[in-house]
Amino acid sequence: MKTYQFMQKETVVIHLESGTQTFESEQSQLLTQGFELAGDPIEAESVEAAYDLHSQKYGDSSNEYPLLGTLSEVPQALALRAILGG
């Protein structure tokens, strides 16, 4: 199982995979951009399962979650750029 930390800015919710080489720098960059931690880390078999668990536990119908079918197949950095419009 992997552990995911979710972050939120307004209604946008994204994830970071804990324990990766880039986790700390990605989290720092997101915090600088105004994102905040959104709940406790979640352990799940896949990122899709983690989003399901997160939305069940912390979700709000107005939250925007990424298109997992597309974003889960690209490196995390590219996914963050797509979500943030960078």
C-alpha cells in the first residue's frame, strides 16, 4: 500500500505520494502557492482508491478532483503542472 497526502486550495484537491524523492519539495511548493493539508494521510492500494477514501472522509460536493484516468498515468510533476495550469 502507498500513503497519500491530500492538499487543497479553495475547491481544488490534489495528492502527493508520501515517501517519494520529490514529496518534500512538492509539498513545500504547494504550501508556498497557498495549498493547505487536507486531512490525515491516507493509505490505499491505488491513487483512485485514495481519492475515493478522501472524498468519503473529507469530501465536499464542490471540490474539484483531477481526472484520474488521465493524470494517474503521467509523472506526478506533470500532473501538478496540469492541475495548477503551469
